[in-house]
Amino acid sequence: MDGTGGFSGTGSTDEGQRLRWGRPEDALARAVEVLRTPRPNLLRRLSEVLDTLVPHVALVQLSGVCTFSPTLGYGPPELTEAISALDLSRLAEHATGTTSDRHPWQGEAELAGHCRPVVVTATTPTAGSNGAVLVLLRSSAEPAAPAALAVLQQLWDLVTAHSDHRATDAAPTQTAASRASANARARAIAEFTGTHSAALTAILAPLRSPDLDDATARRTATELAVTALLDLRQGAELDRTLSEMPAADAFAQLVRELRPLLRHTPVRLDVAPPAQADRSVPADAAHTARDAVRVAALLMLEQEKPTRLHVSWQFTPDGLLRAVVRGDGLGLLTADALAVHRTVDRITTLGGRHTVEAVPGWGTTVTVDLPLALPEPALATRPLDGLQPRELEVLDQLARGRRNRDIATALHISESTVKFHVANILAKLDVSSRGEAAALAHRAGLPRGPVGLHAAS
């Protein structure tokens, strides 16, 4: 600023800028506006304030203390989402080697597929932090005034120092921990297996009995089936309880598992539990997320030499559980690091995916996305796909025009069992007669082998 409180030099600002930044108290007021902004809206507010000092179309930061991702941006997604942490770290290295006295660097850089005018400012790394880099993408190549860049540097130093203190001093929220018992789950599965076996045996008994006529056998089997279905509905509620767990409980258990790993190290653990703490998570997804985070943490402790680990869970709008581990270490972890302990296999089995983003000198971020719902099963592409092997054998005989008695003889089963299979076949094929079922069978390539001359029953 010049002696009149304005800005001077190449790229001097307009009257509106002088009114906003001309006096020290004005600059402090702008800084207070930014520091009072809640963290989720911090970059947006910073961009609005800085736009009156150094006009720009987007800004992107690389931070050593961000819990969810080291790279954050505000502006058009086609710009901010196309810039990686590696791009920013290279820019920071270039700016640091080009300028002196911690002065912001301005020039052109290849970002988001184009050469763009930028202003780059970085903070000096401190104990427990790699510092932070801020890049302003400008629409004009006209240089910013030196005084404006000096204020930009001081404001960025203030913002990053404030963020560092919040990350270092804030105590993570701990929630009450409880988990579903694996023994209870195993007992429930064993009980369901016994219940299913008993129900099927009871239903088949009257159908196979030679002492009951068809009507009585069907009525008795129906009553047994209804009773079994009611029991299954009650069991399904218990199964759901045992196969899901509250997100807060699963995350709290993860934190308890991580703390012993760091107890005798200088590494600080920062955690961010899921915002929807009462939301249920499938047990398989919770176990896999915890396993992936533990493996990532162990690898970082062994290979990255971090001073701080950030662990967070969040629910994404597209129905995923996202587990993020961020370490501020050497940034040398390889993309296939999670292949150990078959962690990748577990993630893939659940339909999930993972990424490892390592930036030398800035650390590594491991992100694991797991779907909260299983994909819908594919519909059968052929009309006979839903039939069991024995039903296909019966249908093959039926397509030959054979009667129930002949089918029973050919397959060495009772005639009542043949009737049972035929009823199931008609229901599964959604047809009302043996003739329609035979027609479907012929279109599907049945019968196999020579067809005998038998009259249909």
C-alpha cells in the first residue's frame, strides 16, 4: 500500500479495492469474516473476500490438515475437480524456488488441460504440518499489484494458522460403543438352518404320504407353509438386527482399534465420525471399512513416517460409505498397497473401490468407497433359468408328452412327487397348463434326445 492507503504498482486495483483494503482495519475486518465462517463454507467465503483483492475464477488449496482430502477447491467443477494434489505440490515447489521472502508467485501453469494465469501462495511448513498451498486461477493475465500479493500472503498465513490450531487442539467426539455379537450371529444362522430344514421336511411329509388324498395333503402342506412363513418373518427381524450395526458404534470400535497402534509413537490421531451417527451400516461393509482403514494406517506408519493421521467416515449422496485415511508423511505409498491381507479382495467382493493418492513430500490419502446396498440380482435371461435340476428333468419328460405315472417311473420318484414338481413348474413358468409348459420347453430346446410316442395325461 502507498502512503495514501491505496495500492500502487503494476496491476493497481480499482476504487472498490481501495475502499475494502485501503486501511489496516479494513484488511482485519476481511480476515475476521473468513475466520468466523464455518469450515464447510470457508473456501467459498475466502474466494469471495479475495476476489476483491486478486480477481479470480476459481481457487484450489492443498492442505496438510484437511481431514477428508488434502485437495479442496471452490469454483467451476470442471476446473477444481480436474486439479490433483500432485499438480498443486509441483506448483508450490516451483513457486517456492522462484520467489523469495515468502512472496506469492504469479505466472502461467498447465492446469485442467490448459495453460492458465495463476497466483500461487504457500505457507512455511511447521512442526506437525506440511504447510498449505493456495492457487488462484485468474481469467486475466494482467499481473496483480505487489501490495495486493503481500496482503494475500498474510491473509493465507492467518487462515492456515487458524486451521492448524483447530485441527490440533480440537478433541474428537467420542460416542458410546456397542457392537453386534459374532456368536449371536452364528447361533442365529444355525437356528435358521434347523428351522428351514424342519419346515421343508414337515411340508413334504403330507405330500409324500400314501395315506392322504391330494386335497388333504395340499391343505396340510399349506397350513405348515403358512406357519413356517410367520416364523421366518420373525427371524428376519432378528437377522437384520444382527447383520447391521449403527455407524457410530462401528466407527467408535475402529477408533479403539487404532489407538493402541499409535500409543507408543509420536503420531497424532484425528478422527471425524460420520455425521449421521444413528444410521445403520451393513455389518460386512462396516467390517471391511474398518479392515481397510487399519491396513492403511499400518502401511503409513511403516512406510510413510507421518506425524498425524486423519481418519473419517461419511455417507455420500449416491449411497456409499466412504472411509478416508490421510497421513502427512513422505507420500510414497503405491497404488496397490492395500493388496496385502487380501483387503482389496474384500473391497471388490462387496462391489466397492479404493484409491491411493500419494504426493511426495505432502503425504498420502487412501479412500475406500463401499456400497450400502447390494446390487439387484440380474433377471433370468431364459424362461427355464429359474427351474431346479429335478424340475428340468420333469419338464423334459413332460415335453415328451408323458403322463405323471410314466415320468415317475422314468425318474424313479413317486407320482405325488411328480405332481408337486409339475405344480412348481407351472408356477415358475407363469403358465396355466401342461401344454403351455411343453411349448416353452420346446422353444428352449427340450426335450433332449429322441421323443417317444406317449399320450399326455
